[in-house]
Amino acid sequence: MKKLILISCFALSILSFAAEAKLPENVEKKIRYAVSTTSGADRRETYDWYKDSYLEMVERLDKAGIPQTDKEIIIKRLEAMYGANYPKQLARVNDEINDYKGLVNRIREEQNANQQKVEAQNKKSKEEIASILSSSSIPKADLDRIEENAKAEYPDDYTLQKAFIKGAIKTYNDLKK
């Protein structure tokens, strides 16, 4: 029975050490260097504090849903500001996450505004194309061919289709004279 208890305690301790999160080698070196000025129990406490701070910072970045490359940029920026002081980095990481999300939202809003502007311009140009085609004195078959060529050349851009149609009608009229 004693052996069973000892073996289970031994297995439990091995599992608890195995489950411990690993630090990247460069981070561990920086932490060891940062805590090298302290001694004894303070050194171990400071090491654990820095390690836990780093792991918590990485966990917050992971939970924030930020792409890996941007996470690395944020970590580098925090490291440039605070060096190996991971508790300070942890205190600042939420601000960095919010700044990143704010930037992403501003970019999305700007892209949406640009898209709406393009869609409005396309709608206006589409109406102008219909007006140009209906007021032209060119035979219907030739107009249809010009319109098809414009659509083939610029499938999603009605502003360029309008310019193409105007140019083609002007050229057609000039050639007929």
C-alpha cells in the first residue's frame, strides 16, 4: 500500500512538472538575467512572477484573436518599451490589444466607406450609361456591341464602362462623318 501511495505521488509530481508551461529560450534567459541581482527566495519569487507575467501576457494575446504576426509585433513593441520587465509588459498588454483592435476597426470603417463610395459612383455611372445609350443616334446593334465590349473590358467598374462607351460613341460618330 505504501508503495502504491509513493508511486502515485511520484507520478503526480512528474505530471505536474510536465504540465508546466515552457518559456521560449530567449525569454527564459532574459528573465534569469533580470533576476540575477536578487538572491535566495526573492530570486525564485521574482523568477516565478516574471514567468507567470509572460505566460499570462501571451495567453491574453491568444485569447484576443490577433493573428500570429501581429502578436509577435506587439510582443516586440512591449519588449522594446520595457525590456525583460514582464510584469510591466503584462500591465500594458491590454492597452496594446485595444489599440490594435481600434486600428483594425478604423481600417474596416474606412474600407466600408470607400466601398460605399465606389458602389454609389457605380450606381450613378450605370444610370448615366443607360441615359447615354438611350439618347444616342447610333443603330441598336452597334450600341449593343459597344456595351458588350465595355462590359468585357471593365466587368465591375461602371465608371470606366461609361468612359469607354462615351469614347466609342464619339469615335463612331467621328468615323461616320
